[in-house]
Amino acid sequence: MSPLIEARGLTRILPATVPVTLVRDVSLTIGEREFIAITGPSGSGKSSLLYLLGLLDEPTEGTLSLAGHDTSGLDDEARAKLRLATIGFVFQFHFLLPEFTARENVEIPMRKLGRLSPGEMRKRAAELLAAIGLADHLDKRPDQLSGGQRQRVAVARALANDPPLVLADEPTGSLDSKSSEQVFLILDDLVRQRGKTVVAVTHDLDIAGRVDRRIHLVDGKVVSDERNDAKEAEPATPDAR
Amino acid sequence: MRLLLELAITHILGRGRQTVVAIAGVALGVGFSIAMASLMQGGEDDFMAQLVDTMPHVQITDERRTARRQPAEDVFALAAIAGLRPKEDRRGILNPAEVGAMLRAFVPGRISMSLRTQGVVRYAGRDVGISIIGIDPEEEAAVSSVAGDFLEGSFASLAGGGNNIIVGDRLAERLGARLGTTVTVVSSTGQSRGFKIVGLFHTGTTARDEGEGYVLLKNAQILSERPNAINDIRIKLDDPAAAPAVARRAEAQTGYKTVPWQEANESLLEALVIRNVIMYTVVGAIMLVAGFGIFNIISTITHEKARDIAILKSLGFTQGDMRRLFLVEGLALGLGGSALGWVMGFSLCYAMSLVHFELSGAAVGREMTRLPLAWSIWHYVIAAGFALASAAVAGYLPARQAARLNPVDIIRGAS
């Protein structure tokens, strides 16, 4: 597998009177078609690492290569452009724009990227929503959808520009067990059927046990990086620390 | 950009009441600015028209700007003359025929040569001091604004034979005289003649209606005992703006003090400039207040929409996009307010144009009977320009702040 993400010595320190280290010297390689769970106790730096991998935050030290692009030294515009084309985000709370319908929310990243015609965007948004069982809810606004439906719309939005990488921050954290299972299956399907790489931060041990690979953090440091034997018999990436 | 516009409109429509207040603030500013500018400009135009219409564009009098130089001073650079009393000039413009011909050769307009002297009109025991102006009726009719203000008769009536005089209606009233009445005119030299009133005018300017009397030039010369003399040349130009250039040339050629209407009314024109400065300062202040309204709403929106900013940034929107988004929101409010303000300004102007004053004697003459209004597209453009500039500044400040928001902080805060 060619590496989609290559992180070397990623460190994030919050400047303060007493500086806080969120992520400490993390090196890892993530390839294509991987479903990875980042686990760890609260405050262990899981989300911070995810934001660094998603170019939402900048490391204090270390380098990050994303889809073959070295991201160090990129300005805001270049980072945003890379994020738009390469990464889809799913957050714990759906984070949909409340004034727009499900279809319009999914169309927003496509409109920003501007690769498709308006007609193609409408069609693709409808297809993405239909694929996750929301064909009848295209024109509903977020407040007219259930929590699980909103999160599924957020997944569809993350896929709008067909990015190779989907980063999910506690995607099932605010859902009931039924909706959690639906969302997990959709994410799993992204890897198996669509060839995406999904990196999900989760507290849910059940989910963590069902993915390809599990990276465990404690105090901002990777303490284990192992493949789930149940899924695959491959060893973990050797440079994981 | 269309996406940003849609997002902007969605945001501001989501703050219905605040949006209405902000737009109303801008609209009031724009509307009142337009109405005020229209009124001020109208007043100024009306005032200028009165100045240009009622006054000669260039006036040459029998004065000189400096005392006449002694011949020795012209010949010897170091000549020093002490104890000399300058020769008494004979009052009046010398060689009037020659001066008139010289002026007619280059002046693009009409010229009237007259003799202005002081005198007293006496009738029924009442004495009123007036300026007696000796004129050529034909020349005067082509130059003087009084030609259009006659209640009875005209300048041509002077040429009807005998000693005739044309006076203002207020003077006639003070004397108790009317058309056809013969009054006695006594000049400053003591000469006295009976003159029949053959014309009455009303200009609306009391000083003229009560203090001027027009007679034939030769009669004025007889009354003032100055045969063939004139002391006042008035020029009405085809283009009033050419007055300073014409005046400079006329003064250089004749040597007599020549004053264009701009110089004669310099202080008034300066006052108009000051008035305009005051007006635009007030308009600017109104727009500043409207700008605070816009600043307030955009700040509130950026605060409330911090989560949206984080979402959009996580999707791949840049800091520049965020800046543009909220700037567009400010401009949209400015634009909406300007459009409404245009309607309001036009309506106010239209309402003011319907106001009618019924003043005594206003049927003839130059008194204002309506509010002076100027209808100019520039008032609308300038007011909207002010509003949009103010909206842009008011939108930019919170927009800059919004662009700098760190999405991670917001996402963490929401989690």
C-alpha cells in the first residue's frame, strides 16, 4: 500500500503560561484502504492528532505528508485547497449548516471545489444521500432529521468531493446504538467498497475492535499501533511508536 | 462567489429583526442625505441663478484699483515724490464711446453703459433717496434682469417723449404715487426736474424696488450736470463662467476697475463652500451612525456563526473566503439600505417639491414660492457610495476577526 499519510515526529504544544503538550512526537504511516481507530483516554490527544492529520491545526514540530504533498510551510490557502480535495471530515456533532437542506449541505464542498456543473452536483449529492438511505430526505433541513440521519448526511458531505481520506472525530459519540451501528457500517463500507481510508477517533471499544488497525494514545504519545487480527493478519506499520 | 453570496444572504435573513433595523438605519441615512443634498444644492443653484441673473456678469466703474502714478515714477526707477497731492480726477469713465467700441470688439455678450447718481424723489411731501440710473433703454433691456420684472410698462416706455422715470413698486407705494404720476427728482447737484412715472417693476429685492429709478441717460447727465459722462458699464455674457477672463482683459485695456460677478460675491461663494463642507460632514456623521448598526449586526452574526465558520473551514474554505463572506454581508446590508434609501430620498424630495409658499408679491419677481430642490443622480450615487463605504468598513472589521477564528477551538468548544 502506498502511504496516504506520512507523519514524522508530530508534536503540538499549546502556548500558554505553562505550555500544554497535546501531541508528542507521533510518527505513523497510513496507507490507502485502511480503517483505523485512534483510541485513548480523555485528554490523550486523539482529536488533536486528528486535527493535525486533517490540516485543521499546525504541528509545533514534525512533518506531515498528505497524499504525496509535504504540508510543511503551506499557507492557509494551500492547506484549505488540499483539505478540500483530499479530506472529508465527520465530527461528533453533525455540524451541518442549519439553514440548508441535506442536499445543499452535501453540495457545499462540491460547489467550493467547482469541478462539477450544477446539475452534476445535484445528481451526485442525491446519489450520495441515497446510498446511505436518505433518498427521501434530500430537501429536509437538519432540524427535520434525526441525530443518526444528520450524522449520515455529514458522512455524505465528507464524501462529496470523493476524497481518498475520511477523518471522523467520535462519529458515533452522540448517537444511540442503532444509529451508531448504521454509521459504522457506512464508514466500513467506504473502505471496503469505495476504497477510502477512514481514520476515526473513538471511545467505543466495540468499534475499535472491528476496524483494521488501532492506534492507542496516552498523554499525546502513541503507545500501541496494532492490526486487529480478526480483520487482517498483517503486522502493524513498523515505524509506529 | 455565488456560494458566498448565498451563505451571506442566508446569514442576514436569519437575523430578521436586526437586519431590518440595520437596513432601516442605512436607508434613513441615505434617504435624508439625498433629501438634504437636494435641498442644499437646490438652494445653492437658486442662489447662484439669482446672482447670475440679477447682477451684471462684469461691471466696470469709474474707479481705479490704485492711485494714478506720477509720470516721473514711470520714467525714473528711483524717483521719490513727497508732499504731492494727486490731481483730482473728473468722475466718470473718460471717452465712453471709445471704451464702448473697445469692449464690443471682444466681449461675447451684451453691454449697457449708464450713469449712476444719487438723488431724492419728492412727491406729496415725502422724500425718498434713490439711485438714479441713466440708461439707453434698448441696451438696458438686453442686460438688466429688471426687464423681466415689470408690473407696468417697460424700459422702452422711457423713450416715449418728455421726462420719464421707471421706479420700483415699493418706492411708488412709499410715495403714494402710481403709474402716470409726476414726481420731482432732485439730484445731488441740486438740479430738480419733474418726471412722469411710466413704468413699475417688482424684483423682490427691496433695495432695488425701493431705491432705484431709471431715466434716459441724457436726463441723468443733465440732472448730475455731467454731459456725455457715464460711470458704469455692465456686461451680460453669453457664458457667465467667462466673466473673470473678460474682466481681466477689460481692466487691462480700459484701466478702470472691472469686477466679475464671482469677485463681487466672493464671500458669499466662500460661504457656500463652507455650507457644503458642513452638509457633507453631517451626511458623513449619519452614515457613520448607520455604519455602527451594520458593525453591530455583522459582529453578532460572526459571533453566532462561529460554528459555521469552523465547519466551512474544515470543508476547505480559506481565511480569505471567510473575510469575503462577512464583507459581502456588510455590503449586502449597505446595498439593501441604499436601495431603500433611494426610494426614501426620492419620496422625501417629491414631498418637499409639493410644498408651496404663498408670499405677498410672490406672483411676480424672484421670491421663493417653492422649496428649491435640485434633482441629480449624483446625490443618489454619492449617498449610496458613502453608505457602501461605511458598510464595507463596518463589515470588514468583524470579517477579519471571523477569518482569524481557529476552527479547532470552536470544534473543541462544541464537543
